[in-house]
Amino acid sequence: MLKLAKKYLSAFKKEVIIGQTAKLIEAIFEVTVPLIMANIVDIGIKGGGGKPYIYKMGALLILLGALGLGFALICQYLASKASQGVGTVLRNDMFRKINSFSHTELDKFGTPSLITRLTSDINQVQTAAAMYIRLVVRAPFIVIASAVMAISIDVNLSLIFLIVIPLVALILYLIMSRSIKYYRIIQKKLDRISLVTREGLSGIRVIRAFSRQEKEQERFDTANDEYLDISLNVGKLSALLNPLTYAVLNLAIAAIIWYGGIRVDTGHLTQGEVIAFVNYMTQISLALVVVANLVVLFTKAAASSVRINEVLETEPSITSGRYSGNISDNNCDAAVTFENVSFSYASSEEYALENISFSVKKGETVGIIGGTGSGKSTLINLIPRFYDCTKGNILINEKNIKEYDTSSLRRAIGVVPQKAVLFSGTIAQNMRWGNENASEEDILSALKTAQAYKFVSKMQDGLNTQISQGGKNLSGGQKQRLTIARALVSKPQILILDDSSSALDFATDAALRKAIARDTDSMTVFIVSQRAASIRHADRIIVLDDGRISGIGTHSELLKSCEIYREICTSQLDPTEVENI
């Protein structure tokens, strides 16, 4: 937490210094109040000062209260400004950091955990920053100043303070040292609740289709109960703070009244001084309660800070290269080359891809086919550097992709993922994701190639039709065609279609393939598909089996040389039709 405070609060030094100074002045006014009360009793009432003196001191108390309120409001404003500023900057930095992660780091943390860290954890730190400015200086000052003022009045009676303060500090330490581990666990349980909630809401249609509402409710209840149990445990521990501190402090007040009465009888103290002692003990008690609550708050913030620092200190496994020029600058025949590439996920010791070697010429269309889990999507995810290969090299235009600036590299590659993802906004806004300056003609041309123009033109608002979150107001096939059009609008040099026509009927799929072949003759196209018919006319077909290349060639060549490819074809069509797919 100190690391975060040093980095982010330093930008708000003025607010921190002025805010804490204002709070300190307010605390000084508060510490002088018991002395004024003692004078009112000893001089105004007992000493014969009369009403004029009482009115004068009363007016002074009101003035101190008004001034204290003014300084407190200044501190409150500055603390809010600084804490909100810290939260804003921290969220921006964390979001920017997450966006720099490769898929490896995103897989490591998980989306639900990152969401919790970006929201709940930062809120904890933001609250702690506000309390740091408002109370960290004030509460200790009240305790120390009240103890010093009490000692100046009577050393013997002030021994009670010297016993009470270390005792309360011990209580705070014992509870804090035992509760901090629970708060770390609580945040992890929040991650679990976020995961279950996210899956439940995003998959609500599937859940209802399988009548799994009760099972999902049980799953959520289990995650919620685990969070409840750990929260109750830490709550019980934290709940001991106030009763224990109040018990000690109330006993101290009783001791002050009892022993103070004896000191008054012997003439060592006045009644007003005993009242001042009680007021100082009350101030200390309130300040220590604040300290107790601060302990709980900073304990939560410390646990959250650890989780935030884990993200901020994680270095992306993929670092951007220095070459930021157009990747087509190099005049060469080969567009994409794999040289003995092997890849394994961080969570696995086995290779998902092994010894992959092939070269694709510019303008070629390459089909990639294989069974489920054969590594098709993994292979094409290596081209835009969503992951880095474990062994070997990948070249684009005879230059290692690690030498390219990742932004330049990905701008030259249009990726249409398996799961069609659209964002809330108009169709036109979604189409311009890859090219903000795309004209309406460019968009319409891409829509025609993607076989999306027909249904878009029938919509009442056309390109200005609003898309709901996740494209819920569109069918699966419509979303897939729009995502293909979005990739085409950016006019990439390399187009990757990762099983992006699975929701299309055969007629639309065939029309789409013909349009892509006709309109993208200058692009290098990778088509990943489960359908042999979808990659039938590709210039070359790569057949994957268990992470290895089983065959490379044209459709007719593979039918003769690759048994796995022939099995795929015969499993999808009548054997007599295989030759005429």
C-alpha cells in the first residue's frame, strides 16, 4: 500500500499537505476545549467570575467550533479531490496495463478477477486515501496532545493515560495482525462471485434452455455462502475492536473520577481540572475508536493493494518491437512463414502445437482444418502475436514478427474470431473499429462482400441501426457477417477467419467464400473451418492433428495423400461425393 501511496498521492501533494494541516488546526482547537471548560467551572462558576466570564468563554467555544468546522470542511474537500484523483489515475493506469497484456496474462488472472481488482479493490484504496488525509494526522495528534495536556495538569492522575494508550494499541495490533489475511481471502471470494455472476448472466439463454436455473442458483449460493462465512469470521474479529477499546477507556474514565475525587479532596486538583481530565479521556477514546476503524480500513486497503500491485507489476510476456513502418514495405513473395514453431500454454507442460513449418505467399488463400482440439485457433492466434511461440520463429514478409511494433502488426491483420463480438452503438460505429476514417462506400462494399448488405439495407435506420450490448438484437449469422465486414473495412493485408461462418447456412457460406475470393485477391487469407466445403477451393489446405501438421496441399492432393483429411471429407459427405465437394 505504501508503494501505491508514494506513487499516486505524490501527484496530490498540495491537497495532502493543506488538507492535513487544516485537520491539524481543527484538532488543536478541539484539544483546547477541555481547558476552557475547566476555566468556566473553576473561574466562572466557583471562582466568582460570574456570567460575563461564562458568556465570554462560551463565545470563545462557539468561535472555536465554527473555525474547526471550517477547517474540517476544507480538509474534507481536499481529501475527496485527492482520493477521487488517485482512484481515477489508478484505474486509468490499471486499465492501460491490462490492455498491454497478452492472452497469457489475461488467462493467468482471469476476467472476473481483473474486473474485481479494477472496481472493488481500487475503491478500497481510494477510500483509504481519503481517510489518510482526513484522520491519519488528526487521530494520533488528539491522543498524544490530550495525554500531554493531561500530564501538564497532574502527573499522578495522568499515569492512567500512560497505562491505557499502550493497552489499546496492543488490542489494535492483535486484531489487525489476525484480520489482514481474511481480507485477502475475501477479495478472492469476490472474484469467485464475479465469475459465477458473469457466467450466469452471459449464458442465461443456455441455462434456461437446459432448465439449469436451480443448479446455477445453487452454484451462486455456494459462492455467496463462502463469501459470507469468511466475512462473518473477519466481522466477528473486527467487532471486538469497539467493545474492547470502549471497555478499557470507560474503566479509565471511572478511575479518573475516583482518583481525581481523592486528589480534589487533598487540594491537588480542582473540579474543573477533573472535568478536563474526563474530557481528554473522552477525546482519546473517540480518537482511538477512529484509529481502530482506520486499522480495519487500511487492512482492507492493504489486501487490495497487494492484488492491484500484482497486476501493475506484471510485465507483459509480449513486448512490442521497434519497427513501426508498414509491414508491406519489404518486397518479397512470402507473406507468412512458420519455422519449426512449437507452442505450449503457460498452464500446461504439453505442446499445443509442435514443429509447425510452412510458408504462405502473398495473395494466397490457406484453409486450416482438423479435429476439435487439434490446434487450429492456437495456430492463427500466433500470427497477430496474441501469444508468442515457445520455440521457433514466425515471419511476416521475411521479418520476424517480434521485430514489428504490435500496433502496426495488428493493424495489418484483420481477425474474425470464433465468437462474434459486437459493441453497443450503431452498425457504422462498429464497422469503423479498424478504420476510423472509413467512408460509407467502404463500409457498404465490405458489407456486400460479407453478405451482410441485404439484411442491413432492410433495417429501418440502415447503418445507423443501434446494436444492443453483445449484439443481442441480431442473430448469430448476422453477427458473424458483420464481424467479417468489420475486418474487411480495415483493408488488412492478412485476413484471418477463425471458423467465422459456422452460423451461416451452406448457400450463404458459399456466396461468402466466392465474394471473399473475388474481392480480396491482394489479401493473404487464412480460413479456419470445420467444414471441408468451406476450404475446398483454398490455394492450399493445412491439416492439423493433435498439434502437428498431418498434411499440406490442395484438396485433390490431400484426398490422395492425407488419410485424416479424407476421413474428415467422408464423414461430412457421402463417399461418392468426396471428389466433387
